[in-house]
Amino acid sequence: MLTIERALVEKIVAHARADHPDEACGIIAGPIGSDRPVRYVAMTNAERSPTFYRFDSQEQLKLWREMDDRDEEPVVIYHSHTATEAYPSRTDISYASEPNAHYVLVSTRDEDTEEFRSYRIVDGEVTEEEVRVVDTYDA
């Protein structure tokens, strides 16, 4: 199960809506081993595409080094789908390389509906998980 603060969900959805019709992408880092997403980082979709995303390689390298320095890991890796449901594509599955991460997808195909789903993707196996949105982790 992914437990995530409402403010972080709102940031992900806002980023997805702002980048529409292109896919948006980013991560939420957290302390190594905590499974608690805390530090939101919007990334640049280097593809600038409505059907595909790829982190800018320089931006990703800088962020991963920064996470190493801060003893963090990517707890959530997110992106949006602009015309389809929030379910990982074959490409998404093949690119999933962080076995401990929650892979969050947001669909922006309908501007009146919020579709926010989370998955674990390990060795090509996709498992949807429950998302529990909280106001604060202290609650």
C-alpha cells in the first residue's frame, strides 16, 4: 500500500494537468528504507510527447546524486497518461528499474475526473496497490 500526503497527490495531479497534452513525470524521494514519500521533484519529460516519457538524463543524474548525498531513494516514480487509463504500458513496465518504488500513474484523459493509481513493478510483474491519502503522516 502507498500512503501519501494529500498535498503531494495534489502536486502530482497539478503537474500532470499543467503538462497536458504531453506526459508529465517526476519522483517523490524519501529516506532510504522508510517507504515514506516526502520530497517532491517534478522532472522534465525529455521526449515532450503525449504518449511517452523519459527523464532528462542530466537532470536525472543530478537528482540521483543528490538523493545519494541525502540518504534518500525514489519512493514514488510518477508519470501521466494523456489519452488512456492510469495503467502501465508495456514500455512503462520495461523501463521500471526501481523494485522498491511505487509507480504512480495519473490519467488526464478526462479533465473532470481524477484517476490516480499506484503499482509495484518488479521483474516485469505489475501489481496494483491500494493508495491511502492522508492529510499528514503524523495522523
